[in-house]
Amino acid sequence: MILLNERFLERDEVTIDIEDRGYQFGDGVYEVIRIYNGACFAMDAHIERLRRSAEQIEMILPYTLTELEENLLKLVEKNNIKTGIIYVQVTRGAAPRAHHFPEGSSSVLVAYVQSLDRPLTKIRNGVKVTLTEDIRWKRCDIKSLNLLGSVLAKQKAKNKGFEEAILHRDEVITEGSSTNVFIIKDQAIYTHPANNLILNGITRNKVLKIAREKKFQVVEEPFTIKELLNADEIFITSTTIEITPVIEIDQTVIAGGQPGPVTCILQKEFDKLL
């Protein structure tokens, strides 16, 4: 079943107008919400971020946040998903093609669920990544449908046989193509501050909360490529990969090619939340 605005439909019953602005301009926002054991993880935080993203692009959501949450929960139940994700997006709707905001258009919400197992092998063993320039726009704090910069970076990583691309602007690390990036040096945990150059990840915030509760020093400030490569440990976070260690960047081995001890502590505490 698919959620289209307030209707639950079979996939072959869903139609999207060819002049929908999400299709023509990427004019919309989205969220991906994890499902564990049939329950939605951090639903309130995801819904609030969707609201903020819509507000930032001056778009009105088609119904209230409470109604949206209720419908997403119904969607999970109707599809009987135990472990997976919800993908939900809202566009500015259909209107004759013009760059400016159309008058009289109504936003369109589409949501669906997908079974997706936890990537436990990667979480336990770590992944290899590559570095690439961050060519995205300067409002990465908005979870918009404009993902071409991230797509190109992710494809570059895939072509080289890597799991992820870590992005940098003028030698300063921002985030991954679809992840937030953390480094650990002398037991302190560093990550880029939540400004316009990164998406303020839901898992990122869970990790920061855990780290502070475990009395680790947490530093939210930019760090360089050199500092990244000299880190004691590195890990990346997202809704789908949770907390995944980075064991190699291009040809540089990190933490002896094994998940580091601080990363493992954070993973153990995160698992308690699921």
C-alpha cells in the first residue's frame, strides 16, 4: 500500500502529474524513517525535521503533523513491515511549468515502506570510503529532493569500490554523500557543526546525546582532511547504516583496519535504543 496525501492505494493506482514540481524542479522535501520490530524509530524527530525543511522552502504541508504521523503508522501496519524504512516526500504539487512558486497549487505527499535489514556486517566490520569535493548547494540543512551532488559523489565511491564518499569544501570535511562524519582523537569526539553545510542527522543527534551521557568530550567544530586521516577512529552515521566504522579512506588505513573502542561503545549504547 502507498500513502498518497490521505488515501491508501495500491501502487498501480497511484498517479503523479507530469507537471508535479518535485518531478520537474526537485521542489520538495523528504524523510527516511527506520522501522525496527514494527515500530518507527525517532518518528517525532523525523516529522519535525520534515516540517522545518518544508518551512525553509516556504511550502505548506498537506495536513497536520499529528495526522501525518498517524497515517505513517497506519501505512506500516497495513504493509506489515517489521524491519525496514518509510520513505515520505512532499512536493509543491502540480502547476504549469515556471520557476517561481505557482499560485493555487496544492502540495502532494507520497509515502511508502520498504523492507530493509540492518547492515550488521558493515556495522561490525567497518567500511572503506573515498574523499571527494563537496559540490552541493549551500543549504544542505534542508532535506530537499535536490540530491544530484550527493548522487554523483555516491556513484564516484561505488565506481572505486567504496561504500561512501566523504565530502570536503576547501580541505574542510563536511559530511558524507548520505551520512554524517565523526572522528575520534585522544578520546574526544569531533563532528562538523549543524549549520547550512550539513544535514543535522537524526542518528547524529542520538550519537551526540549518547556520547555526552557516557562523559566523552564532544566537539562540534570543522576539521580538515589532514585531521581526518590522522584520527584514531572514524565512523559515519545515518538512519539506514546507524553507526558504521570507517576502516580505510582511499589507501589510508584507519584504526588498524578495525572498528575502534570508542566507536564500539557508542554502537553498544545505540543498540539499547532499538
